[in-house]
Amino acid sequence: RLLPVKENFLERQIFKDSGTVTREDIENIFSLYDRDGSGYIENEELKGFLKDLLSLIKKEYDFSDLEDFYVTIMKGCDTNRDGKLSKKELTMVLMALVQM
């Protein structure tokens, strides 16, 4: 299930304005999106995370934008090419986000 924006941790002003990502931020975000507790953000969890992430960058987007964003993020951060994000890979995504 995709998270509504009001539950999107990435939308919190403290996170967006701080310019840093703490270990606690990473843990909170990872546990929020790793709904099944598998240790990875994958499948629908990954789609929800990327949708929430894209909404920070681009307020209006369509399915094609989401697909392009998926390819870009996974190409840059899915270091072992398994189609899912580990906590380490998520950290890479979040570090890139705060530097934008």
C-alpha cells in the first residue's frame, strides 16, 4: 500500500530543511517502508518509497516519470543489481537527496 503524503516521512520539514540525514532518520525511513520486515525495500514498498521521493522533487508527475525515476535511482544506488534497496543503498539515496 502506498503511503499518503501526510504519512510520508520524507515530507517532514525538519528532514527537508536540515541538510543532513542522521542514522535515526535512516532507521525510521527504512522501517517505515520495509513493511514486511524482509530487510529490503522491494516490490510495492519500493514503488511507494520512490513515489514519495519523486513527490519531493516534482509536484506533478505521471507514470512515465515514475518509471524513469525508478530506472535512474536503481541504476545509481542498487549496487548489487538485485532490484531492491538494502539499508546501505537507501542511505545512498537519502544522502543524494539532502545534497539537492
